[in-house]
Amino acid sequence: MTFADPLVLLGLLGLPLLIIWYRGQQRRRARAASAFVAPALTGSVAPRRPRWRRHLPMLAFALALAVLIVAAARPQRSVARPVTDGVVMLADDTSSSMNATDVAPSRLRAALRAARRFLGGVPSTIQVGAIEFARTPILLQSPTSNHALTKAALTQVPRTSGGTAVGEAIQTAMREIASVPRVGGKRPPGAIVLISDGASNVGIGPLTAARESRAQHIPIYTISVGTPNGTIPGKQGSQTVTGPVPVSREQLARIASISGGRTFTASDAAGVSAAYTHLAARLGHKRVKQEISVGFAGGGLALLLVGGALSLLWFGRLA
């Protein structure tokens, strides 16, 4: 919980002074009763009552004052609301290492399946586009609110090739987001979802691209897919050999951190799906501040009424 006017909370420092004043009043009242009332008449003039009953109304008044001060500080809470506009670019690595089958049926197929499910989890108001990249990025679908078009673009498993141009894929995605028409003079909020299994080895440095993305307020959410034991077949002369393609997560994590996004790791198909499901929920909602001072004000007034009612009932006065 946060406060729109936190300085008002300094008023709570006055509550200890109120308690000190109240205790002083009680002592003076007790001294006055013992000084002017004969001992034989004490029971009828100053009858004894349970001590908790004598102090309960004042306790209610003090709590009411504290709650009303909190209400005056305008407390706020963060709530999730559906996004009414936005742009998301999906960037899928199609380099040769994505053919590894350590993630069934393969890293690439698991990624594409999860991306298609992702489209079913984001609101239709969000425009979603897609690119694939190996040595160079290829635009599959420009951002559109017709998710069926983007889903169709992800249906076919592309031919994989060598090289991983992560930095250029990020720049291509940023250009597509920037091309979306502005609404009311403002660009819709954008994000990039990038899935890969290794470090960039072609083109512009991905960390440089991540800094450019942060400057444009476009966070990058990265998903590293694969395990340290991944392998793919390859040619060595006339023979087919198996080469290791262990997943490399460090660079993807740095890309996400620099851009203001978040990184996910997926060692199996379920992990890939879980990451996309989480991102669909995250990108489909935004956190906004909601003022809740009315509830505090209502609680404070209710405590005032309780304290006043108890004081009238037991002592025939409001305070």
C-alpha cells in the first residue's frame, strides 16, 4: 500500500500526546473525587465501574482518529486491469541448434506451439506480430489485433540455418513496434518476447540493442529453451556426427535485465508453455494505482459512532 499524500501521516505522531493528555485527565478526575467526596458517599457520587468500560470509548475515538488520518493521506493499492491497447512482437530463434530434441519434440517446435497458445491468452486489443531469426531476421507478420493472422504465420515450422542474430532481431522488432499508428499522439506500449537457446554470434551486439530498447521504453522478455545436454546431428566430411549445443542462458538474462524486462528458463515443453502463459497474463494486464481512502474514512466514522454510542450508553455523555 502506498499513499498519495504521505506527509499527512505525520499527524499520527500526535496520538501519543492525546494518550498522555487523557491519562492526565483521568488522574485529575480521580484526585477531585477523593478530595471533595466523603468516603461514605463515594459509592453513590463516584461509583466504581469496570476499568475497561471507562476507557473503551476513548480507545474507539483514538483508533477512529488514526484511521481518519490514514484516510486523509489517500492510501492506494496496486490492482491489475486489462490492457486496452499495446503491441507485442514475438521473436523466435530458428538457428540450427533449435533442432535439438532435448525439449520434445524439438526446441523450435515446442517454442512455436507455446507461442500459438500465447495468442489465445492475450486480449484481442493487443496487437501481436512475429519474426523469426537465424543469421538475419525475417518478418512473418506485422503487429495486428487479428491474432488468427499471427497464429497462421507461426503454423509452419521454418527451415533452420546457422547463426544467431539476436541483436538484429531486437532492432527489427523495435522498428515494427514503432510503425504502429499512434493513438492520441502517443505510441501504444510495446514489448518484445524473445525465445532462443544460445548467445548471439552474428550482427549487432544484443546488449547494445537492449539498451536501445530500454531507451524506447520497450521491455524485452526472454525465454531460454533447452538443457546443457542438447545435441544436433552434423556433417564432418562424408560422415554424420553428433555435436553438442548446450543452452546458453546468461546473455538472454542480461538482455532482459538491461531492457527492463524479465527472463525465463525452460528445460522442457511444459516450461516453455508455462513461460508463455505467464507472459500472456502479464502483458494482458497492467498495474494501476487505486485509491482506497473511502474505505478507511468509512471505518473511521464507524469507530466514532461506536465510541459515541458506548459513551452515551454507559456515562450519559459523548466523551
